[in-house]
Amino acid sequence: MEVVTHLVNDTVEFYKWSLTIADKRVQHWPMMSSPFPTLAISCLYLIFLWAGPKYMQDRQPYTLRKTLIVYNFSMVVLNFYIAKELLIASRAAGYSYLCQPVNYSNDVNEVRIASALWWYYISKGVEFLDTVFFILRKKFNQVSFLHVYHHCTMFILWWIGIKWVPGGQSFFGATINSSIHVLMYGYYGLAALGPQMQKYLWWKKYLTIIQMIQFHVTIGHAGHSLYTGCPFPCWMQWALIGYAVTFIILFANFYYHAYRRKPASSRKGGKPITNGSSVVANGHSKAEEEEEDDEEDNGTRQKKGRAKRE
């Protein structure tokens, strides 16, 4: 018990010390004064993962088609805003794409970058709705370990990022990821419009390729900064490398089980779409699930009963 007490005390003391080097500009911004709101929301998310399927077990799935259309295109707008703000403000501030230390001043462009990164952090909390919609639609097979791992860790890790390094090279990965999310949620939004859009969505397989490139670019960029001694916090660089490696490993495992162990006849439609949050264990993408909903709406699954409407 004494060991546990010392561990808790040391952790509290370390946190208090870390606050002395936190960014003073963001301490009064919403959700940033304390980690507890972020942790509480993450805990509620995990509780819903357990309680949601139990609640839906004996209920018909919700279609949520209009909700999905609004949600996906709203995420397109939000991610486009974040990417646009980061690009414009970083260029105005003369940022380097190879090595950029954090500037904690109140310069208008630096504050603009910090604000855009804060919105990026908020977007990771909003993305919890991806899982909520899967469960309400009884797409339980979509909620894979990789899906949950991504959603829960991104929200918490970016709270840390905004608290201590809301600027400098933090803009690089956020700009790339939010740009990819514009394409990804744009695809989801178009797919949710109905089967008539499928002929325009031939480019879905390239989203997966872009995502994998993103992970390797993140590792290369952070590794280059460490090698050249860039004055950006080393702990953040190592965290980025470790985090990207976990995604590469998890995605490789998914890819093997989804494709290498399946017969060729079951691989129709090319590679699955993934944003790191919706890679699924059974090899189906969210867009393919939208197509299944279209079939349900057209009455091809009447034996299972009609899904609830909004």
C-alpha cells in the first residue's frame, strides 16, 4: 500500500511540475484547464461500447440515413476549416516543413495555429459518433479493436498535444490528417446518399493507400527531426513514432486477416476504406455497409423486418 501511495504522490507531483511548462495561452480554453473532461468523455465512450450493444440486442437497427449525411458532410466542413487554417497560418508565420520549434508567443499567426489545433482535438471527440452510429445501426462487426483504439487514444493524446505543444511541428501531422479526413468523410457522405452514387466512388481504394503513406510520412518526419536535433520536444517526436508504428502493425494484421486469408472471390470492390478509425475486422468498409442499408431499404431483407426510420 505504501508503494501505491508513493506512486500516486509522485504522479501528482510530476503533473504539477508539468503544468509549469504547459502552454499558458490555452489554459483557459474550453476543455484545457484539466484533463478530467477529456478522460470523462473517453470513459463514457467506453461505457457506451459495453452498454450500447446490450441495449440494441433485441431492437431493430436504426437507419439514420439523414443523420449520417448531415454528420459526414459536417465533418468535411470542419476538417476543411482545420486544414485551411493550419496551411494559411503556417505559411504566414514562415513555418518550416522539416523543423519547426513551438513559438509560445501571442503572435496572431501562432495563436491562429494553436486555435486550429484545438479544433482538431475537438474533432477527435466528435468522431466518437462514428462508433455510436455503428452501434445504433447494429453494425457491431465494424467496432473492431483498431477502431476503438484509434478513437479513444487520439482524443486523449491530442489533449496532451494542445496542452503542451499547440504549435511548431504539431501542425504537420494535423494538416495531413485533416486533409485526408476531408476526402474520407466526403466519400462517406456521398455513399450515404444512396446506391446511385456508387459509380462516382471508384476512387475509394486510394484512401487506404493515402492513409498508409500518412503513417510512414509521420515516422519519417519525426525521425528526421530527431536525427537533425530539431528543437521540438523529443518526447512528442518519440510518441508520434511509437503511435504510428502501432497503427502500421494493427493495420498489417487487419490486412492479412481480411485479404490474405480470404479466397479471391470474396475480395470484390478493392481495398477497404480507412481513416484509422473505421478499419474493420471483417474486411467491409463503412461505405459497403451503406450499400447494405440501401438493399434493406429496397426490401431485399424483408424477412428480417424493416429497420427503424428517423
